[in-house]
Amino acid sequence: MPSRLSCVLGLLSVFLAAALAACASSRPSNNNDGDGGVEVDAPSGGGFGDVCDEDADCATTVCHIPPGEMMGTCSRECMFDCPDGFACRTISQGGFDRRICVPAGDTFCDTCQTDEDCGDDTDACVQLTAGKFCAIDCFNDATVCPAGFSCQIVASVGDTTRRQCLPINGVCCIDGDDDRHGVGGGCLDADCDDTNAEVYVGNRETCDGLDNDCAGGIDDNPTDCAGAMCELGQLGYFQRAPDMCPGAAGCQQQPAEMCGLYTCSGGGEDGDECATSCDVEVDTKCVPSAHCDASACLDDLANGQACDESSDCESGHCQNGFCCADGDCCSVAMDCPTYGTFEPVCDTPSTCQGSRGEAVCNANFECTTQNGVPDDSACVPTVEANDCGWWRPIYCAGGASQTAPACPTTCNSHADCDAGAWCDPVTDTCREDLDDGNTCGTDDLRCKSGHCENGFCCASGDCCATAANCPASYSSPPVCTSPTACDGEADVATCVASICGTAQDVDNDSACTAGTQASDCGPYRPVFCSGATTQTPPPCATTCTSDSECDTAAYCNPTMQCVPDQPDGGVCQDDAECTSGHCQNGFCCASGDCCANSNDCNAYDQAAVCNTPGTCQGTKVEGACSPTFQCGATTVQDDSGCAGIEANACGPYPPQVCGSGQAQTPPSCATSCTNDSGCDLSAHCENGMCVPDEGQGGSCTLQNECASGLTCVDGVCCNTSCTGTCMACDVPGSVGTCAPVPNLQDLDNECGALSCVGYYHSWSGDSCRRKADVPGNVASCNGAGACRTQAQECGAQTTVGPVTTTCHDDCQNPTASTCTGTTPGSCTNVNPGTQTCGVGACTRTVNQCQNGAPLACNPGSPTTETCNNIDDNCDGTTDNGAFSDAYETNADCGTARVLGTVGSDQSNTYTSMTIYGSGDNDYYRIPMTETDDSCGCGFSTDEDYIARVSLTVPADAGSYMICMNTNTCSWPAGYCFEVAAGQTINLTQNLDGGCPGGDSYNVYLRIYGDNPPGFECSPYTLTYMFDSGHCF
């Protein structure tokens, strides 16, 4: 029987001597009597789970006190054999580590690395698609698995079959409505309503009576409802209030309201509502047929109506207080300034021509004289003859006989130009000041706003034509803020009123790329975002066969897809497809004939009629689609019904006949010629007057301006038709005679474009670019009546054309002396280095490039794993094969392996035993028998013995535990010792013998893994010896 136990670690021996009685079960004392020890009472103290504050309080001598607590509960040491609700864990307490039973935590669907990270001893850490997660044991009760999970068999430990609750769709998320939001490490995010798949954190808020984004508000700022808007429609400008959101019924569009004579509030279609006033006299907020007067938009005035400025008139001319086309305007003769005086009248201010006689107001409501004689003296120096466009205006001279003054055609500075214009230094011509958004260099005087910045005109700040012109500081890259909705945002540069600004948090989904998962769609394949700028959450695949399989607000279309019911104006086939429940004329609406636009209401149309032939005015009835998408009839202006009807006989002049236009003005009789039929055969009608035909070399624009036998070519009267290539009649020195166009000129663009394929410009990085084709407006003549050749034009071409050859970025370099002249570009193959792939024994290294293209790196082939510290099967883990030894199975006392018997002073050594894999226990029984029959102890009459055991742990094993006792396969506290990796422990136990011999004993050993990894395929070394001849 044992009397003392001692441990030696490495070269250091620590002897723990104790005398044991024949049936002793507690730790031995230092009593070194040779009589075999003393009696020890049975264990006493608290039971498992009782309150304690130290080990001595518990029958198991194990008191578990949680960190930070003063009191604990009685536990026990364990080897993964704790009761339900407890887990076997290594606890540091009292200065040493030991494995005891502790309360198990709720870890279902938490991420993990090993089984010890999960719940109690029966819960497992399982590998799923997205990583490792804690499952829960369901071996004895499959009903513990929640919805979406099933009880499945997982990898077994030894002979034990394990069943765990695993997700049906492979995603560890406790989710009652299959929207991938709920509780668990596999969830995309939290869920505030796990019974509705349309409600979860991060969802897009829509108008449906739900708190879709779990932000605490129902339908707060729904993203699917349209805001307030104002725009130009077929009937004019109109505004519409923001959509209403009544809840589950969805967004409700509001009726449109016409703006009347006004545009949108910002002018044109700018703004979200109708303007209700204009800016004093500025017309920008009035429709084209109206003007601003005293901050109100009024209809433009017809000729003969009283006015105070030109913008009041349909004709755009207000003079003498009335509207007309030109000169002094009037309503009746008495309105004319010279009425009753027979004073001269300036009839035609543009040519400073007048007459003297009785003042009358003609049919065009313009003041003129009747039976008058020429007299230009009324065309005084204050009468503007021509505003000369953007040059300064010219005026009449006041003489009795005047000629038309001429406008300037060049300028030297801005001062030579009219207000609101600038002098273009390139062309020396006056041009209108530039609107905001036009390029201006750095010259503020070129801009209407007087401000030029960033190369463009605007009112202030950095100017632009488009947002792309703004500096980079005005924008930021997009981010994906809601992957489940494929929704993102970015700060975007804006160009509003040609001024750079920043629109923050603008919808931009491009950061939600094709690698961003939006939903796993339950058992279906997952769906991903697209990377497009504007995206909607991608739907999961589904089909239907009838309306009953769709939502109450949807129907099953002929393609077996569920689609939402159509709003008013949507295309339909029956009432069930409409939100309104009414389908007529192929569209949805509340009642009657439905439509999407006015073209759907043609049955209501009536032909145009001429109501007032004298003024060519008429109307027609048109079918119109109302804002509620219902057909109706409306009367609109349409003068086309007056086509061909005589409006005025005009006396001696040709009668005036109405045209076919829809919007006509009353026609007026001619007072001068309009074509050659009113002139002599040797004259033509020019600027309302008959003038002689031009001779050879004279200027012309039309053939009738040239004398007989001459042809109007190149703006001059030519001796021939001059139709040859690169021939012209306006060549300096030969004007009027057909002659060759000078070299490098082609004002008429006769020489067409030329291809420069085969002519190379240069290398641009890795790309060879040829010369650009010569466009038709650049190709020119050669001075000999022909166009220049391809070699001439392409040889002189300097513009870069398209890429013809591109070398691979990494595997090729451009070849010198190529891509020039007519030598095409070529590439030289290179290799930048090597690349490595594969793991373990499959690692391979090859070149990055081969023959000018990337070379694939292919790992080597795996082999069967052997215990050699090499990853032979290339799975990233070394020595993970199905290893064992010849001494298995010996996992408990009942299957303890009997090792070779040793006699007096004999020993045995074993070098092929292993602890492999995790959880392996080796139990041994070693028979030791006295063979020398010695009793030579001198003063004593008996003989004692020492059982010696030595264990050497493999270097990569972590640490092992070894327990030793004699004649019993149990180990009370103090009979087990930890051995670090690569270390050797020597155990001894004193045995009290009798005399005469022979004494015999059975030494029991238990060897198992402790600190990670706690197992190793390499063998440990076990040596034991029966040391006799001792006297204690």
C-alpha cells in the first residue's frame, strides 16, 4: 500500500512523503512511519452548489468564487463531465489552475473558435458559411431548436454522436421573419419587429403604415413619396403639392394646379411651386405670351394697344405710347405726332427715309403719310437707325435727303461696344456679355454678372458651367450607408446658378458594389447590390399563377410575376389591376374614360374652325387628359382652320391669304416689293426696293441679283458656274473669274476628311496612338485645282488620334523607335519578378509573367498527412491526420492497458504512446513483483520498495497531466501533476513490503492533455522501475 508520493520535474526533485493506511482515500501526510500510515475520516463539507468562501467549506474541496465576488458556490473538478447547465473550464484560483464546473452562459449564435467558447459541455462550436458559431445541444430534445433551425448531427467526439441546433439556411441568426435581422452573430443587424420582414434596423422608410427603419416613428420621411414640384406641361406651367402618406395605402399624389400666366417660382422650371408675382418689370417669371407690369404678369398687347415699354407688346416694339412693328405707333391717326400739321414723318427709321404730307395710321398701326413727297428731315439725330447689335447704335443725321448709315464691324476695346457687350480680342468683334456658366478667362467685364472666377461667369464665389467644373473640395467619395437596401450617399459638387456648391448626403449607391450582399433570400441564392449610382434593394426570386398568390395591392401579370396595382394613369387590362378599381380605355382612373396623356383622348378631338377670317384667328376642340387621368374636352387656339381664306384684298397689292399655322398674326398688305415680280426685268427686289442687277465681279447672294449670262457663285457674279474641285470665283485678283483656290485654303470645304490610318503619332504610356484623321474643315487645296494628298495632310497632322496598340502594364514595355512615322508600335516582353501560392507542402514559386502575359501560379498536390511537423495535405494545419497508437483504447480505468511486469530493480521504457487527439486519456496498469526474496534491512525484518515513473512530454504538445497511485485506479487531490511541453517529470511512491517475500503491487497511471493544445501526434516517453532493497 502507498506510504509517500513525490514529484521530480526535470532535474529538480520535490518529495511529497505521506503514509497511507490500507484503505486511505485522502491526501497522505508527512508521517514516515514504516507501519503503513494512519486512518483518515470520510470527506465532509458543503455539497455541489452550496454557498462557500473557501475550498475547505466544500466536500469536494473546490469553492468557485467568480472574479470580483466575496462568496462563491461549491463545485468540483471535471473532465468535460459537468451536469447540465455547467461547463468544464480552467480557472485560476488560489495561485494555481484547475478545471472545475462553472455555470454555463447563453452563447447561442455567438462567434467562437473552440467548443469551450460555447455554453455548457454539450454545446458545440460549429463551422457555418460565414464562420464559426455556437450551437446548442438537442440530443435529448429536438424541440429546443427555435424557428429556422433544425436538430442535426455534427462531427462526433470519440464514440459519442452529437446533435446540435443548426440554421436551415446556413446563417446563424435567430430571425422569425427571414429578413436576416434579429439576434446572433450571423445577423446583418437588429430587428424591432421579428414578425414582419419589412421592419428592421437600416431598412429604407416607405409609406406603408410601418416603422420600416426601427427609428421610432411610423412613415417618418418616407423615401418613396414625391416632394413638391413645379414644371412645364402641355397646358402650361403647373405645380403639385408633396405626396400625402396616409399609411398602409401608400403615397397619394396630389392634384396639379395651373400657374396661369406665371412660371415656376425661380423662373422657368426652377422652384417647387408657381410664382405669384414677378419682379416689378422683369419678365423672367411670366410665360412667353405675357409681361411683368407692376409686379404682376399680364397678357402681351396687340399692335395698336397702349403701352409703356417694348416688352408689353407682342411685336416687341413700343413707341409713341402704342405697340407696332416699327417707327411711331398709333391706334388712330390722331395719335401720330404730326397729325394735322403736314409736318414731315420719318417713315423708315432704319434707312433714315421719310416723307411729308397728311399723317395717317396705317393697317399695321404705324404712323405714315398719305400722298406724301420725300422728306427725310423728320429722321433727326435722336432717331435710331440701327441698334447695330452689340456695337453702339447709329442715328439719322436730320437732313432732308439722307442715306442709310452703316454699323461698325470691328472693335478695339470694350468701350467700342454697346452696354451689355464686350470686345472679343480674337475676332475684334463685339459680342453679348456672357451669361453665367460661360467661359471668361479671367476678365470680369466679359460677364453679365461682372464676376469671372474659376474660368467661368457667375454672381459670386467659384463659377462653373457644370458641376464637373467645380474644384474637388466641393465633393466627397460615395459610401454605402445601408447595404441591405443597397443605399448610399455622397457629398456632390453642384453647379446652381453657375455657382459651385455642395449637396450633402446626396443619394449615390455606387459604393454598394457587386460584392455587397443585400439579402441571403432564405434558402435561395443571395442577392447583391449592383454598384450602380441609383439602386433599389434587389428582390428575391419568386413566381405566381394567380392574383391570390400576390399582396392585396398587387396582381399576377402574364409573365407570372407579382407586380403592384397600377396608379391612376397606369396601363391595365381589368379593374383588378388598378388601385382605383376602375380600368377604362386601357388605363386606370377613378371613373369614365381613363388616360395617361392627352394622346389617349383623341376621340374627343374636333377639327379646327376659322372664327375671325379678317385676322386669321380660330379655335379647335381637343381631347385632354386631366391631372386625375380622366379624358375631357377643352377649346384651344388653333388658326390652321383659316388656311387659304382671304383676309384682306389689299387694293392694288396682291391679296393677303391666311396660312396653315396654328398661331397666326393678322396679315398686312405690302407697301414695297418682296420679290422680283414687282420689278423691271433688269432689276431685282432688294431690301424692299428694286435695284439694278450686278455685273461680273459684283456681290450677290441670289442668282436673280446677277445680270444675264452670269452665275452667282461664291458671293460674286461669275463668268461661269465654276463647279470644279478647288476652283472659286472670289479668289483675290480674279474676282468674277473662275480660278484655282490658293494652296492651303479651302473656304468651301470641298476637300473631304482624310483617314490617317498607318501614320503614327507617339507612345502615350503603354499605348501607341496613331495620328488623328484630318477633318473636312482642315483638309485644303494644293493651289492647282485639286485637294492635297493623304501623305501631305497626314504628314503635317500633329493631333493625336486613337490607340492602336497597348502593351500589358506588368508584362510588356513599349519597343523603342516604334509608333512613329509609318512604323506601328510593338511591345517587348518582360518579367517583373516571381509570385508564390499554396500553403504547406503545396507552396510553389513561379514567374509573374510569361510571353508577355500574366502566368498563373498553381499550388502543388496535397499528400496524406503524416506526423512530421509538415502540412502534407495543405489544409493550413500541421499534423492533423487520423493518428493513433497501438495501446488504444485505454480511455478509462475499465480499459486500462496492462504494461510489462517488472521485478526487483527492473525497469521498462515505452516510446510509441501518444495523446492524440483532443480529449484523449491513457490509463495504464503496471504490475511490480518482488523477485529477490530479500529481507536484509538490518535492524528491520521487512523489505520496502520505491515505484519510480518518468514521463517526457513532446515539445509541441502544450502540457500533459500524469496521475499515479498504487493498487487503486483513483487519484485524490495531490496525486496528479502537470508536465510542461518538452519537460520530464519523475514520480516516486514508497511501498511498504513484508518479509519474507514475495510482495507484488499494481501501479495505476492516467496521462492526458492539459494546457493547449493538450495533444500531439508525436509520442511521449514513459519509463518505470521497481526499486527494491529499501528500509523505511
